[in-house]
Amino acid sequence: MQNEEILKKPKDSFTRQMFRRLWIPAILSSFGWALSDMADAVVVGQKLGTVGLAAIGLILPVYMINCMFAHGFGLGGSVRYSRLMGQGKEKDAVSSFNGVFWLSLIFSVATAVLGNVFIEPLLALLGTKPADGALYIATKDYLQILVAATPLFYMSNIFNYYLRNDESQQRAGAGSVLGNICDILLNLLLVLVFDMGTRGAALSTALGQIITICIYLPGFFSKKHSLRFALARIKWLKSAFSALKAGLATSVQYLYQMIFFLICNNLLIRLGGEAAVAVFDLIQNTSYLILYLFEGTGRAMQPILSTYQGERNKQGKKSAVRLGFISGLLLGGILIAFVELFPMGMCMLFGIDGSSSQSLAFVALRLYGAAAVFAGINILLCSYYQACENEKPSFVLETLRGAVLLIPLTFLCYSFGLEYFWLLFLLTEAGSLLIFALLSAGGRYRKAELSQQRIFQRTILSNSTDIMDISHELESVCKMWGADMKQQLLVTMTVEEVGMAILNHGFNGREDGYIQITAVMDENGLLELHMRDDATSFNPFEMNTNKANEDDDFDMDSMGILVIKKRAKEFYYRRYQGFNTLIIKI
């Protein structure tokens, strides 16, 4: 009876475990990034007070433009990498990575050089001039090192994205956390002990990035994983531009934030001087602590969603999204509650408790906490669409919350006065979500996909009866799709032979395992068969398929695998997120 129920309804026995393996390292990475980004403001705020916080606040536009390209390259490239791997195109996936790596390296080095050449005009654009005295010096000291370290920032972020998509999420998480811990410790040493001010804060960030990259690099030379470095080729660079374009659909938010920071810093200096800019920097650093956790959850969903996109696994995508939203909102909600209940803690952390800015900071923090709930939902929605290579809705939502509403509301809230200026964030995030929901009504942003009638998916128990039942059911479905006789025979034979090989050599007598079978017939008549199981590491295509001889260890089961290898158009195996994954094209 239990087997019959499983046959009738596809069961997702894999997504929860895959998400858990990815989510914990991604959250650790995000928490590390948040602490690192906050460390500069915390340490400098304790040492230099509002002048130091204001200087770091003025630097934010440069930081945002770096984020836009680093995350654009990393996100767009890694989504494509995972989708290609999900389709069994490992060579194309690795070539895509190398194109992104070389183009981002060239671009970041050029940016670092130009930034230092034009440092004075850049400072004027940020809103400070030599007449500002201590504020100008503190800002310049930080900016010079930040600009010079641009390539390090790019490589650190891009490597993190790709490692998570290459099943090296533990290394990605460890590198991020350890590098950021070193950043924090160096901040304490260089700023508080050696009194290097904002220059010491920037230098600690650069050194932290170097340490992170050193931890990441061995992941590109491991024989267990697919990522490899190769010399640049022109055709790879062309595809890298396409990946950047896709990634910018989400990372364009950083461009909007850069414009917003330029406008906001100038308005706040007029409205309340250094104290107002310091409170704004406090809000930004609080946002790192909260929103980076939502972004980390989005990064955990992304490899799963991109892989399932390549497999046409709609049910798996739904499971991953559900897990992502529940986990993100639960963890983010805890931090939001802390900010709402204990704003004094944040003020003490950044060194403005007891100052004239404290009461203003209380109001700003509580208003921002309410906004962060809507911001988290928006971030998770954008992550979902981007991971599924449906960039338009992601771009629309990011544009709403980063420009269309944010910029006009900034001027409107400026007219309310300093105390009510902070309504800006709540009005922007809630309004963006509402407008996007109205625009999305009726499936306006739904991407055209292969009809579900051309996708067959079942999850079966690890026994021969279920395998035979699924084989017969799939044969009937193939007839409905119009598959020719050779395809029908080969696909049913593949399910039976590969399934039995997994039972005999992978499960080794286990009766509580699962095999997920997904068959897809595209418009060109190509039939793709995806098989995922939770057995021990086992590749059926590595079985001894030499012709029978006198060796005692010859396995007759391998004869069926030999036929499949000869007649299938393509076949591919990888061990992904703790499960065996097979792709056979017929």
C-alpha cells in the first residue's frame, strides 16, 4: 500500500537534505560578511566617534559599485554553471567559469588603477573636500586602500559563488568566516592598538580578503570537484558578458544604492550634519546584520533551483522555495525582534550611546526593523527568479525598491524633517512588494517553460517491484509523447538496468532508500532521463563492461549498462550534495 501511494504522487525526498547542506554554510558566510562589514564601523566608531562613522558612510557608494559588478559576475556566472551541470554539460560549465574569472579580473584591475588616478574628483563626488578637515582625511585614507583592493574583493565574492555551486559549500563558508574573523581581529589591532584610523580599517578589510582567497583556492584544484582554471579564450569572454548581464538583473540594486547613498549623504549633512550621517551609517550596518542573512538564504536556494531548472524539476523548485522562505523569515525575524526591543544595544555597539544622536537612532532603528521584514521577502523573491534564469521580474522588483520608489521617497521624507526621514525604508520596501504583487497578478512574469505534460516524474522505494512498475508507466507516457519504438525500448531498458544496478551495488540491501526518476521530452524529440538516489557513492557507468571472460569478478548486470552506453546519445554522472545524479540523453 505504501509503495502504491509513492507511485501515484511524486515524493521529494532530496531537497530538504540538499537545502540543509547548503543553508548552514551560506548563513555562516553571510554572518561573517555582516560582521566584517560592521567591524569597520564598530571599531572606527569607538575610536573616532561620529567623524569616523560619517567617513565610512561617505565611502558606501564606492563599496556599492564594487558589489554590483562582483555579485553580478558571481551570481550570473554561477547560475549558468549550475544549470549547465544540471544538464550534464560539465565542459561548457567550466569554460563558462573561466570566462567570468578572466573578464572580472581584467575589469577589476582597470577599476583599481582608474580609481586611484582620479581619487580627488572621486572624493568630491562622494561629498567631502579638503575644507572638511578631519572628515576629508578620514575618508581619503579609507578610499585609497578600498580602491586598490578592488580585484581582491571581486575574486573573493566570485569564488564564493562558484564554490557553493560546485558542492564546496563547506570551504566557501569556512573561507568567508575565517577571513572575516581575521578582518575583525586586524581591525582591533590596527585601529585601536596602532591608532591607524580609517586607513587601518580599510587595510584590515584588504588583508581579510587575501586570507579568504587563500582558503578558497585549493577548492579549484581538487579532483573531487569540477572547477578548474584555464587560460583565457576570446569565446569565453563573450559568454562572460552574457553572464554579467544576467547577474546584473539582481546586482543592479547596488547601483541604485550607490545613487541613493550619494543623494542621502548630501541631504543628511544639510539636515543634521555629521550626527545625521552617523545615524544613517548605523542603519546601514544594522541592515548588513539582518539582510545578509536573507541574502545567504537566497544563496542556499540558488544552486538547488538552478540545478532543478536544468532538470525541469518543478516540484523540487517548490520545495526549495518553501524551505528558503520559512528559514529566512524565521532567522531574520529573530534579529528584527532584537533590534526593535533593544535599540540601545546597537547604539552601544557603534559608540553613539549617550550622544545627542541616541534618541534619533532609537526612532530610526525601530522604523528600519519594520521595513526589514518586507525587504527580506523582496530579497528572497529576487533570488528565486534569478536562480531560475528569469531575470525580468528580479530586475523589476530591484528597480522598484532601489530607484523608482526609493529616490522620490528620499526627497519626500527629507521634507518631513530628520525624525521622520527614516520612514523612507518602510514606505519603499512595503510599497515595492505591493506594486510587484499587482504587476505579477495573472502570471505576467511567468517564464515560458516546457509543458508539464512533457515531464514525467516519480520517486520510488529501493525495490525491484517499483522499478518495473515505473518502467511500464514510463513506456506508456513515451507513447503519448510520440517517442519512436527505439526510444521507448531504450528508456525503459535504462530505467530497469540502471535501477537494478543501483539496487544491487548502491543500496546493498537497503530497503529505505529512494530513487527519483524524471523524464523530459523536448520539442526536438530528445528524451532526457534524470535519476537521483540516496545510495552510497556509485556510478553505474564505471562498472566493468568488458565482454565476458574467465575473470571471476565479472558482473553480468554490467551487460545492460554496456548496451545503454553504446546506444544513448550522452550520459553523465556526478555526486551532488550527497546524492548520486545521472543524466542520460536518448
